[in-house]
Amino acid sequence: MIRLYNTASRAKQALVPINPDRVTMYVCGPTVYGRAHIGNFRPAVVFDVLQRLLRQHYGPDKVIYARNITDIDDKIMDKARAEGVSIDTITTRYETLYLEDAATLGVERPDLHPHATTSIPAMVTMIELLIGKGHAYVGEGHVLFDVSSHGDYGSLSRRPLDEMIAGARVEVAPYKTNPADFVLWKPSSKDQAGWPSPWGRGRPGWHIECSAMIAESLGTTIDIHGGGIDLSFPHHENECAQSACAHDGAPLANIWMHNGFLNFGGGEKMSKSLGNVLSVGELIEAGWTGDELRLGLLSAHYRQPLTWDDALLGQMRGRLDKWLRKLGDVPKGVRPPPPAAVVEALADDLNTPAALAAIAGIEQDREALLGALAFLGLPSLGAERSRNAADMRGGGQDPDAARIDALVADRLAARKARNWAESDRLRDALTAEGIVLEDGPGGTNWRRA
């Protein structure tokens, strides 16, 4: 049984899919106006592990995982205006970078990746439903959701209304009935992106986008909705309200999951607004690998904050190098099943620290180790890879790898010929270059000291 912590109930609960043959999960994806930082990829990695677990449990073809792309936003328009280019130029650039960085971290593509700009008709339809049912109103070309019309508003974040108003930094405007009411549709000027609607040319508010894309691609109620803890209010709160009101009280999701922030060593949240961000590309250029970054993101429980620094990544490098030494060469495509202890740990609210502790108990079993690491999405450990691949940093192999491989092969030939003097000479020459040799049943692996 898979048990997950539900933000709405503040408790772990068994996952009971609406339809076990069609398990649905939606995770809020990026707004593509700039390059995502490593903190933005925590939900991508966390929910990538969850979708792997779901497919293991229910079957690979019985899970539908959607992660959206927000490709219309005022920040996108500002960026395009500042560069003198089209909005499509900005969104294509940063979506491409996002997908490349996600692949570097071993994140699999979701089954569906709806884009806001291709779901405008679905948004207009949902807004019309809300107006018709008395949950939204038109004011000065805007359409706003009437928070007072939904008695359960605030049930997800459990905040008092005055605190929610302050937290949302709501705009005080004359066309609002209540300060907490939020925009579903807003007018666009001639120089802004816009689409035709019953309320004039305009563009959607942020919150309606996900509700409409979920309804369009997955259905009225889904099994799991995920995202960062910063989205629980106002974004997810507003999604809950407008979807329930549009669908006669039907919940948007049965389980809501939220991951914690990434913090720097001083406890400061990683944030573009604070300017203290690191992209995946910058970390790769600094010498870390995608596997090390992914393992770092999984090292703490997903609901807890995670301190991100070089000390953490150094620990991850040490773990990975140890596992590589134990694995040696692995034939391409070999994927043993994951050990039961690892699956059980992840089935308990995606407890990755417990899963890593379970790996420590089975790492002498090469097949079990490989199955566990592949299940956690460490792809370079489950492919054709020898020990010297641990020295691949920044996407490129050690420039001396071919020469060192040749020297290691010469030493192995000398050992087989019982030419101990030549074998020792080659070892000493490699040691002088900072190369550590490790002889084992599978042959000789090497790494830089």
C-alpha cells in the first residue's frame, strides 16, 4: 500500500485511486521567463520518483502524469519587450533549457505537458461556468472569482482570511467586490499578448490556467496534485476553490502533496527575487554531475527543507563513487527489479532517506544495488559505465581517459603474464599522476584521487 501525506488533511493516507487502471497526477511546472534554478527542480525530481513508484505498483501504462508549462505571464512579456523579441522566442528558449536541465537530473518526460497558451479555450469555458453559477463577476474588463461565494475557501492552507489577503499581496482595485477576490481574466493592451473572449481581448489569470488544464487533460477530479510548498497559497488554494465551484463541489484532487524549500547554508531560501540562485548548468560547469545533484535533492525527506551547499554535494559524490566501485561495468539496458526494502520505504510517503538507508544494507549485493539505484532514477549508474566514468564532470569525460585506460590495460596484461616488475612500474607511474587503481573480481577500475 502506498501512503502519502495529504496537505489538505494534514495526515498520511492510503492512496486509493479513482480508477486503478488510470492513476492521475498533475504537478505544477515552470513559468518559462528565465532559467530555472536548482530549487525549482526539487519538485521535478521528487515527483519523478513518485511516478516511478506508481508505475511499479500499478503498471507502467496505468499512470498518467502531467506537468504543465506556463508560457503566458507578465514576466514573459516584460522579458520579450526588454530584449525586443517575440514572446515565443522567450518561452521556447527557457522551456528548452528546462527540459535539458531536467534530463541532466534524470527526470523522465511526463506523459502530458499541457501549455497554457494552447488551453485558452478551456480556460474561457471554465470562466463562463463560474460566472453562470454565480461564483465570478465582470468588472472593468476583468473577470474575478468571488471568494465569498465558496464556503470552503482557505481549507487547503487553513489560514484566516485577513492573513490570506496579506499573504497573497492582493491588488486593491475598484473593480473588486472583496479584497481577496482574484483575477480569472484581465484585459490586454494593444502591445500585450491577448486572446478573444466574451469579455474582450485579454489573457488568463495564473490560477485558472492549472484548473482548466487539469480538467481538459486529466478530468474533473485527479488522484494527486503536487508542487512546491510556496504554491499551497494562493495558487493551490485558488485552484481548489474555482475547480470545486465550476464542478458542483467535486474536489480538484484527492491528495495534495507539497515539497519543502531548498535553503543555502545560512537558512536563506533559494529565490530568484533574492538573487541567490544556482542553475543546473552552473552546477555542472562547477564540476558536479547530474547524478550528484539528483541524489542531493533526494537526500532529505521531500516535505522537509534542504540545505544546499558543496558539503552536501561532496557527500553525494562520495556515496556515488562507492557505489560505482561496487558496480563496475554494467551491460547496457540491465535493470534488475528494485529491492523490496527500497520500494517499501518509498511507499511510506516517499521516504527517500529511508530508501537510501535501505541501500546501505544491500549494497554488497551488486544486482540489488543496481536495481535500487535505477529505481531512484540514477541513470548513468544503470547504463554501460566503468569506474573511470565517475570522473566525468561538466558533461565531458576526463581528457586523459583513453590514455589511462590503455595504461591500465597494459598493467593487466603484465599481471596476467606474471611480469610483476612491469606491473608495479605501471602502477607507480599511474599513482604519480594521482590515479588510484582498484583491483577486483570484475577487473581493475580507476579514479582520480
